[in-house]
Amino acid sequence: MSELLGQYLERIRKEKKISLRDAAEKSGVSYSYIRDIELGINRKTKKEVSPSPAALKKIADAYQINYYELLEKAGILNENSETILNQSNDKLDALLLKEANIDNPWGTIPVIGAICAGDGIIADSNIEDYVVYPMLNKKKPDYALKVQGDSMMQVGIEDGDIVYLRASNWVEKNGQIAAVIVNGEEGTLKRVFWDADRNVVKLVPENPKYNSIEVFPNEVHICGVYAGHFKPEFQMDL
């Protein structure tokens, strides 16, 4: 990723007087990751950040700026690309898949970093790989994450599994499994319960050796809602 992209996004955000937390709320992208994009480096791993087209699309929509321009600044598209500004998103997606050398009859899902299903690390929103989503009669999830840990093992989600997620800022019903970030630090996969009487969010594991976590609503950010998972050894190669 060129430094220019990060500088541009930071300038636009500040010109529009959007805080990092507001940017996260508007886009569905964590504020810590937005800041990493602005700086051009993952502050935990010290590695260069290469944002995915999906992340850039969310940020572009939140800031009301040109998506294609962000793709060009990120080096995903260039002046020789077939894409023009008035093309549809479907055509752009097809081009991006073509440039990534992905050609298969199933839906493709980006695998974005990793999320801890126990105690641990934040999810990095970098595309590391692609997996297929063969359920053509169902709505395709937005992305997938690789599980690290065993806190959800009693519902069959184990270390190394790939979890499909639909991008969402909140769970659709109480007790739903979701990928969450707590206090901008820890990525985790848990059941999410909302206690309206106490005004707290309870994050519940599916493994008795882990404790539930209670946080206030402003301390938790929902990254996505569970939409299925699979064991990588059963995934078909692209």
C-alpha cells in the first residue's frame, strides 16, 4: 500500500470532522484498523497494511468518496485497468477476481487475517487467502476468519476452523455468535447477549474453561455475525 492512500484517508476524515470511532461506526471497519491504514502499518505486527477492496468500499461509502480512486491509490487498480468510473460494482468485482487469478463456479470469500476464539489477538483486516462458498442458493457471506483457540468448541468451532461471517455492526438476535473486538484490543468469537436492564453486553464462550465477559456497549464492536464454518481439510481447492 502506498503511503499516499493513508495520508489521503486521514486528511479526508479530518476534513469531514469524523473521529476514528465515528468512522468505525459508519463503515463497520474497526477504528484500530482504520488507523493502521492511515499509518500504512499494522501497529501490532509492524507489517505493511494492504487493505482489501471490501474494506476500502466500506470506508469510501462512510466518507462519501470515490471508491475507484481508493482502489487506484491502494495499487489494486491502475490506469491500464479495464475498469472505468461508471462501471457497476458487479463488473468491478469480476475484474478484481480476474486480476487475483480466481476462476471457479462458486462464490469466493476473502479470508481476512485471524480472530482469537479464546484469549488473544485482534483480527487483522488483510486478505490472506480466498475460500469458496458453494451454497449458491443462500446469500453469500461477506468474509471469513480463521479461528485461533478453542473457546467455541462445544458448538463444533475448533482451532484452525474457518468461520463465515456477514458484516454487521450488531447481532440480529440475543445469543447469536459474532466476531467482536473488545476495547479495540482483543478479537474474539463469542455468543453475544444484550442485558437491557443492566445495560451491559455479555460475551459467552462455548467451553467451560473460559469465563464469560461483561462489557458496556461502548466497549465492544461487532465485526460480523456468524454464518457457518468449515474444517479446512474439507475445503475444495480453487
